[in-house]
Amino acid sequence: MAVFRNTTGELVRAEAFIRAKATLVDTTDLSVHIKHTRARRRDVTGYYRFADRRMVVAVKKRLRYPRRAAYGIGSTPTSRLRLGGRPYKLVWYEETFTSPEDLLVFVAGHEFWHFLCHTGQRRGGFEVRCNCNGFLWLTEFKDWTGGPVAPVPSRPPRPDEVAAAPSRSPQGELFAKAF
């Protein structure tokens, strides 16, 4: 079972959600640290360190919400190759975060996927797949009322491929950018 340490004195609902997700898989020796970051020019930070199975997720205090951010979720082939360019375009997904807890859950979902891949419980620890897991957690968290959580999938779906709940319009926007 994972050990949790929340030094913020806040973000209790997000911590409860992350704890509920952690009970669904083997989290032996994992320590999860939730804190406020003081990193310059960073609204949120997160990392998973395999050597000691430590996950740290941190949100900057006093951010203004809503905040918009875009993350890569996949790639699409490009019709023509530019000199020195790649044969694909990165597909970006833009999301509106309405609270520090939203931001924290997204980053925790991202880092949790790294943990699952490094411990052999899932495959494909690519950044885009980690981002997809973060968006999956965020979508579930926005409707979560404290009950049971959805199981961790073998491969998180891209947020643009997940049907939006009928009660809510899709949160994010999709756009492709040449990389």
C-alpha cells in the first residue's frame, strides 16, 4: 500500500481521489508526496523516481483559475516531409483547469502511469500516454463524488477519442502542431 504525505493542508479531495486510484493496483513501497511548489516559472511540477519509488506532485500557491494548458496526446502522419523535419505532427489537447485540485489530479495521473510502466504493471510509458492517463483521471475527477473509482485501463484512451458525458460538453480542444 502506498504511503501518502500531503504537506499542503489543502487539496484533500484530490488526495482522496488519488488514494482511491492507488488501491486498484500494487503500490508496494510507493510514496506519494503532495505539496506546493516554489519552482520559478512552473505552475505545477511532478516526477516519479524509480530508484526509491517516490512520486511528487506539486502545485504553485495563489494561481488564478481557470487556467488553460495544452499537452501532447499522440501524433498523426504528415503529408509532406520538410527538410530536417519529422514525418508526423504532434496532436495537442488543450484543457481548462478550474482549480488547483484539477491540476494536481492531472499531474498525479501522468506520474502514476510512469510508476505503472516502471513496475511492469502496464506498458508504454511514453509521455503522450502518460498525458492521456492524466486527462482520463481529470475527466473522472470532475464528476467524482467520493465513491468508487474506475479501474486503471491497460492503455489510457486519447481524450479526443473518449465520448463526452451527456451532461457535460467536451472540456478540451484538439489541435495539431508540426513538431
